[in-house]
Amino acid sequence: MLFHSSSQSPHRNLATRVVVIIMVSALLWSILLTAALSYSLYRYELTEAERQFTNIEHSYIPSLEAGLWEADTARINTLLDGIAQLEDVGSVRLTDELNQQFSRQHSTFDKFFASKKYMLQYRIDNEQYSVGQLHIGLIADDIEQRLWRQSRNIALVTVSALLFCAILMLLIFRFAVSRHLHAMAEFASKLDLNRLAQPLKLKRQTRHDELDQVVDAINRLQQRIKHELARRNEVEQQLNNNAMQLEQQVALRTTDLQLKNNTLKQQSSELASQNEELDAYAHTVAHDLKHPLTSVLGMSRLLNATYLELSSEQKHAALTSIDKSANKMNDIINALLLLASTREKTQIPLQPLDMMEIISNSKERLAGVIQQYNVSISSSNDWPKVVGYSMWIEEVWINYLSNAIKYGGRPPHIIISSQTLDNGKVMFLVEDNGQPLNTEQQAALFSPFQRFSPKSADGHGLGLSIVKRIIERLGGNVGYRVSDNGGSIFWFSLPNAD
């Protein structure tokens, strides 16, 4: 009925043209759809290739790296054979660290569909060592044949289905609903979010048939869309608000956790340092204070003994020993108090220092020792201005100079100097002419209770640890090195006053 001669009603010619147009359109759509599906198949094959590569990476690469590391040729060949027998693998080429090559190639291999290179590394104790390279190539012929065969089947099915549907739809439009569907299509084409209140009405009497049901359904759908859009806008707004609140809560909690973590780390470090200081106090009280205290007790009992008659020289020697022991205990107690003050003092009155005056005061406090050991001290008269706390820095000079006197040459010759550094600090150096320290002594130099030579000095071993604490609190550093003249150089740095 659709293909009557042109001598009859002109509607039949229109129907013929519509059939031709629909068939041509169906062919074009089938071509586009086939192309899209073929591309999807091609992407699928690429995905499968990547999965093949992933399978090789997880299943074979670790064993192959171990085999290369152990130079196990049999194991390497077995693994390469296993890779070569995988589906679509056309070429396998392995180059080890000695540039020796192992290769496998499929008999029908002509060109690559996809390839990937793996850098093989063997890990030992968090160290990685390169053991070679592996190149895998997937064969293109089989994959292309599959793609072509599937694309052809898709094209045939798509063309047949679309042509059948086109003819069927043409019959429906021709005999039943073409005019009304056009009205519906025109209504739908003009439908937008601003015209949801206008219902669809057909130019015909209401018959309550399928077309009227479609119209009612479209109008109900229009109303549901209207309500859903309003509800969706409300839900989206609520979700946005919740997301913003959640992000703020996460940010606040993250910041809080970071602050607490930093606080815990700082407290842990402070506790460790305080434990070390407590050990220092206990060690000093238990060992360094015990000996002079025992000497004082012994001499005082000797002087108080009624059954002994001591000569004036013996009494003077006993009193001298008591005085010496008391002075030593006083020095130890002062050192402990100074060590404790470096932690307890939270606000340090920093100010520019007159280093020449501080050094002069230190020499005056050591005048007796300097005279006793016939010490010569060479120093500059021009000192850079630095920032610090004069009372603490004077104790630093006392420690460094007294160590240089005790452990320097005989007679001691000391050179005091300074250097301006590029990092905005000034280094002060104390060089002696004694024996330099070995590596083991240098490693524990600024720890508590470290003495250079216990046989030649009876200090309490807190001096350099106090120096380190003081200088670090003032923003500087301490250190030691061997001088060019074979002696020792102790140094500390402070921020430049400029």
C-alpha cells in the first residue's frame, strides 16, 4: 500500500519519499552507531591489553626481577616462555644489566597493537638495584581481525534493526499517529524549564485512547519534573550546605590533630631532654658530689678526734683539703643550677654583647689558674657585635678557656678569634696547643659527664653540655675541629647583631 503508482493519491509519493529518507537516515545512523561501537570495542581491546600488562606486571615481573638478580637463566627462560604464551602476546624482549638479550616472538607476529617497557629493579633493605629492561608487544593481527569481525556483525545487526524500525515507524506514522506525534514533538521541542506550567493539548476530540494516555502521561511527567526540580534544588542546596559544614569540620579536626600531634612531639622531646637532665643530676649528686663530701667528712672527723694530737701543719693541710673539697662541691652545684636555669628561664633578655668586656671578665675569674699554669692568651681587640645573654656567654668562655688550660700543652698557649659567617652568625673560636681528640671522643664531646682525660682532670663533666644548652637557647651552634697546628679548636656561634 505504501508503494502504489504515482497516478494515485499524492500521499503515496510522500510516503515513498519518507521511506527513502528514513532508510537513508537509518543507514547513516547505522554507520555512526557502528563506528561508535567499533571505537568502544577498540577501547575495550586497549583496556584488555592494559589488563594483560597489569597481569604480567603482578604475576611475572617480581619473579623475573628475582631471577635476574640471582642470574637464574633457567628460571628467566621459563618466565619468558610463560609470558610469550599469554593471549595476544607477540613479542617479548629482555635485556639484563650486562646487555644480554633474551627474546621470544610469535610466528605470526607482524606489528604491534600495543607495547610497554618495564624497568626491572630488585629491592634489598629499601634499596633498589636495576637488573634490566623488559619490552612486551601485543600482536596486532588477531586483535584487528576480532575488531573487524565484531564491527561487521554490529554493522549488519544495526542496519537491519534500524531499517526494520524505520519501516515500522513509518507505517505507524502513516496510518495512525503521524500528525499527533508531530504535535507532541513540537510541544516537546519547545518545552523548557520556564514553560512547565503549560499542558499539552491535541487538536482533536478526547477519545481516551493511547494518544490521550500519552498526552496525560506527558502532562503528569511535566508536573513531576516541576516538583522534582524544586525538590532537587532544595536537596542540592542542603547537600552543598552539608558539604561545606563537613569540609569545615574536617579542616578544623585536621588542624586540631596536627596541633595535638605537634604538641605531643614537643612534649616527648622535652620529656626525653628532662629525663636526660634528671640522669645528669642523679649522676652528679651520686658520683661527683660524693667524693668531695667524703673528703670533707673525713677531714672534719680527723680534726674533731680527741684522741689525736695534730700538728699545726697537719691541721692546716686538713683545713686546706676541706676548703678545696667545698669549693669543688660549690662549682658542681653552680653548674647544676646553671644547667637548670637554661630550661627554667623562658624569657631571655637578649641584647647586643660587648664581647671584649665578657672575655676580660672571664680572664679575671680564671686569673689564678692562668698564673698557676703560666698561660699565654692571644686575642683580637676588635670583636663583631652579636646578640645574646651576657651572664650565660661569660660561663661559655669560662668553660672553653678552662678546658683549653687543663688539656692544652705545657705551658698552654691559647688563641681566641672570631669569624663572620654567611648565614648571619658569628663564630668564636678557642684554639689550644694540646693533643687533638680522636673520633670517638668527638662524637660524645658535648654530652653530659664527658671528660677528655679522667686521669689528668677531675672535673664533673657538665661544662660542655651546659655550653651546648646555652648556645642553642640563644640561637647558635657549638662544635669542635682539629686545628692546622695539631691542637684543638672549640667554637660556638651567635646571631649577628646587624
